[in-house]
Amino acid sequence: KFSVTIAGGGSTYTPGIVKLLLNNLDKFPLRQLKLYDNDKERQDIVADACEIIVKEMAPEVSFTTTTDPEEGFSDIDFVMAHIRVGKYAMREKDEKIPLKYDVIGQETCGPGGIAYGMRSIPGVLEILDYMEKYSPEAWMLNYSNPAAIVAEATRKLRPNSKILNICDMPVGIESRMAKAIGLKSRKEMDVRYYGLNHFGWWTDIRDKEGNDLKPRIIEYVKEHGYDVGDHHDASWQHTFQIAKDVQALDSETLPNTYLKYYMYGDQEVAHTDKNYTRANMVMEGREKNVFSECNRIVEAGTSEGTNLKAGDHASYIVDLARAIAYNTHERMLLIVENKGAINNFEETAMVEIPCLVGANGYEPLAQGNIPRFQKGLMEQQVAVEKLVVEAYIEKSYQKLLQALTVSKTVPNAEIAKQILDELIEANKDFWPEL
Ligand code: G6P
């Protein structure tokens, strides 16, 4: 049986992950579950409710909540990390500052993603270091955002650490593809895929007998995007619909929908309410609901009738832990150092590609040469991600300005500078002094 720490215990996603883990004890048995956060007050709201849920669903699992690193990271096999440095208040700034200049305001793309990256790097490294200090044999499964920049930072600054970087976006899109053509589960598909995080393309999708499913999926996407009709969140609806436009740019591949931010940036901005962004929606929707539901559970002393559901969309995290724990060699998309897997692409870039995952980590599957169109876009974006990490390490204003200027989402260097100067001011409690 395994011992797991969820880092970012106060996250709105934590109750869902806890329930998911408890629903999967037959596949991934737990002896111990710990929540760790550096914000006690926030974590306590979530943790008190989770304690009740654990007692109800699996009283045999020992449950601990802590803000003490030694307690949080001793005697564990896995860290599941979904931290958000600066919380939603800073996400709101990441989104709204660029929008003032008619530039994409988004938590992982463009200037907002860069700002969030500068905050996340030390937070993720801190957790990795705690894990290595107190449980040197453990693995960190990291899905903290912005995943691309965080992954590059861990490659560069902790090259030998046992960390796997993974994102839920391709998983979510594959689920939609599967549904679109009438499959029960994305697990009926084997995919080839290459790209960067939030910036990739599916090149081949087959069923387990080897039949080509891609033409049917493309046919669907040409008409509806990845809009399969069960997602009622307006801001996401548009993300899924835009897939058909991005797909038109290369009719052989299927895109990650976040490519819209790079290819249709101005249209996206036109679509956005600059005073009420995704952060506002999440704060007033998910965050309020999770916190009030947690308080209600604690007052009632039971989770009966709760609307907090298991985060089934996150089942890939259980798959990933299982792959390592039981050496399953499951094929999963991870964010890993290229090292030739994409043959005509920079060796040290962190790319998102299929890997086989087992007890000793991952083995990447070679994806061959990629076309000039995708390669050009990816080179520009990799430059952004590498410049951010270099800027962080060297505390370099100039490199961060270069990062914003290279980003396809920013129209010119002057606007890059104006946005950067505002971001520096907004992030003074988080970033190193440049
Ligand atoms: C997807 C993306 C994440 C992103 C999240 C935002 O899962 O892969 O990178 O952070 O959506 O979701 P939210 O509901 O907070 O806007």
C-alpha cells in the first residue's frame, strides 16, 4: 500500500482528487494520505471536509493535514502537486494586465503564463526539494501550471530529480474525441502526438486493432470542433469549438485547442470581457462552491448529499502513479526533454510526447520529423519558455523582456515592455528582483 501527499492541499481541486483516490483503492491502494499546503487557513477549510470524507469512504487510510514540510513529506511514495502560487487573486492580474493592451489574458499562454511561471518555479522547486529531503525514493507527479515553464525549470535546475510533468488538457481532448466517434473511453485509442504543453498536434489515432480512427474524428471536428455537447461552461465551449479553425491549418493533424491563443489572438481578445475574466468566474463559481460545500460538510459532520464529485477527469494521475508503482508500461503523454524524440527539434526542449511509463520512469516514443509549420511555431514558443527560465535564474529583466517580445501573443516590443513593467509591479511579492 502507498503513501501519498497532495501538495496544494487548499486547492479547489483537492476534494475531487481525494475522492478519486478513494474510489480507486482497488487499483491503487493507500495506507496514508496527507494534505500539505503553506496556507493553513485555506487548507483547513478543505482538509476538515476531506477528513470526514476519508473516514466515511476508507477509514483504514490514515489522513493527515499539515503545513510542516517534514511532516508533509516524510514516509511517502508519491507527491501529487497542483500548487497555485499567488492563488486566484494573482491569476486575475495575470489575465487582466495583458488585456489592458489587447493582448491575450490567460493563465498559461502569453504574458500571463510568463508571470505565473516566474511565481511557480520557486514553489514547485521547494516542494521537490522537500520531497527529496524527507522521502528521497518518492516520485513527484506534477500538474502545477504553467506546466511548460515549470517543466523547463525542473529540467534545468533539478535534472536528476524524480519528477514527471503531465497535463490534463490532452487527456480531456482525447476524451472528447472518443465520445465524438462513439467510443466509451479514450483508453480505446492509441495516439501519436507531438508538441509542447498546451501546444501540440495529434498525428495518428488508432483503436486497439490498429484501425485508423483519425479520419472519423477529423470529420467530426471539421463540423463541431471538440464540442461534444456535455460541457456547459461558456468560456470552455469556445475553446472546444475553435478546434475546427485550427484544424483547417493542417488537415492531417488534430490540434490542441489552446493553439487558438497563438493563431487567433486578436479574435480571442475581442471575445473576452476585460473586467470579468476566467479567474473571476472560477472565484465566484468553483472556489465559492467548494469552500461553502466543505464548510457545510464540516457543520453537518457528514458528506452525505454533497455535490463535491470525484475528479474523474484527473484519473490520469492515478494511472501515472500506478504505472510507476506496478510497472504497467502504460502509454501516456508526458512533458519530457526532447533528446531526439522529435528528430528535427531542439534536443533540450521540453516537449509533450507519448511515453511508456514504468517503475524506473518514462521511455519516450520517437515521433520522427515534424513539418515546418509546426516546427516554426514550436521554436518560437520554446524560446519564450527557455527565456523565462533563464530570466528567473539570472534575475534578468532583459531576458524576460525578450521572452514577452518573442511570444506570438504580443504584437511588439514596446507593448511587451509596458506589460512587463506592470507585471513586475504586480508580482513584487513573488518574483526575484530583476
Ligand atoms: C485545463 C488546463 C489547465 C488549466 C485549467 C484551467 O485543465 O489544462 O492548464 O489550468 O484547464 O481550468 P479553470 O477551470 O481553472 O479555468
